[in-house]
Amino acid sequence: MVSTMMSVIGLLVFMTVCSRLDAASIKDRCPLPSNLKNNYDYDWKSKSHEWQNTKAMPTFLQLVLSWTQTFCESLPQYAQNTEFQCRNRKHFGLVVHGLWPQASKANSVRAHPRNCRNEKQLNATLVKRYYCMMPDEDLIQSQWEKHGTCYFKTATEYYQTIENLYGSLNIPDIASMKNVTAANIKSTFLTLNPTLFASAIQVSMDYENRLKEIKICYDLKQKFVRCSL
């Protein structure tokens, strides 16, 4: 009788573990392009709107999340048809835009660290590894060079940190929300993430009052911190 009970308990434990693993793998599952672009390297000097700031000292990190639906709807139709993320938008909701090292008391966007090192093009294995949370090879490359190089030693360290932060968040089902306002989205995030507090999260809407992006701030030890230091 005891051995039978132990067998049943063991089976239940095994099934529970398996179901959790299955849930985790489903969360990370997404379509991938059949082939990546040949050239997705990034050079800030070739961008007329870009600049470099290697003197600013990072004091906190800002995880920036982008709402796929609004991003795609902001593009002209031809761009929606060519963007992989937009053609497969049902698989992508709130995705990572980037992780930005930020400086305290910055009086403008140019006062934050930016474009600290010119790095070679990332290999396809790394890009595909993180494509589900950041579905564009150009974005993955540019965020690493534009922001990651200002605090992290390697792209692997940068993207592992992003994955850890992104994966630790309980993200609400925004697509199913009846009243999608900045206040409601923020309130739901705070409810689902009990250690998160109001001054550590910013919700931005576009001019049509659609969700645009969410910024969540962390100190350099990756603990929540208020976004205006």
C-alpha cells in the first residue's frame, strides 16, 4: 500500500515538473525567419540622427518593452508586409526593444551613455537564440552596440541579462484587456509583480492613445529602482 502511494506521488511530481517545463518552452516558442539577413551590422556614424556619449556614467538600467500591434500599425502598409514581426504579429505581443544603461540627473537624451564601442556583426546563433523576445536582427545588433556596449563586456552577457529581467516579469494579457489605458496597464503590472512599485515603471501611449511602450527601471544589481534618479 505504501509503495503504491509512493508511486502515485512520484508520478504526480513527475507530471507537475513536466507540465512546468512544457509551459516554459511554449512561452519561448515563436516563428523564426527561414534565413537571417546577410548584413545587419550597425554603424552609428552612418546614421545622421545618432551620436556618441562615452563619458556618461551608467547608474541604472531601463528595460524597454514595445507593444507589437502599435508598432506595426504605425508603419506604412508596405513596411508591415515586409517586417517579419508584423507579418507574424499574432505570435508577438509585448517584446523587448532594449536594455538601456542610464545616467542619473540627465538633462536630455544625449546625456545618457550611447554608442560606446563599435562591435562586429553578431553571429546568427546568438541572434536566433533571442529572436522570440526581440524579433528583428537589426534591432538585436543595434541595441547591443548602441546601448549594451556602454555597460556590458559581451553581447552574451547583455542578452542573458535582458532575458533574465524579461523572463522574471509577470506580463499581463494586454490584448484581452477591455480598457487599455496607461493607468490600467500600470496597475495590472503592479498587481502581478508585487515587488514592482509605481515609480519604477512608466507606460507610454501614442497620439491615438494606443499602448506604445513600457519602461521598467533597475539598479545595477538588477533590483527595481525609480526611473528618475
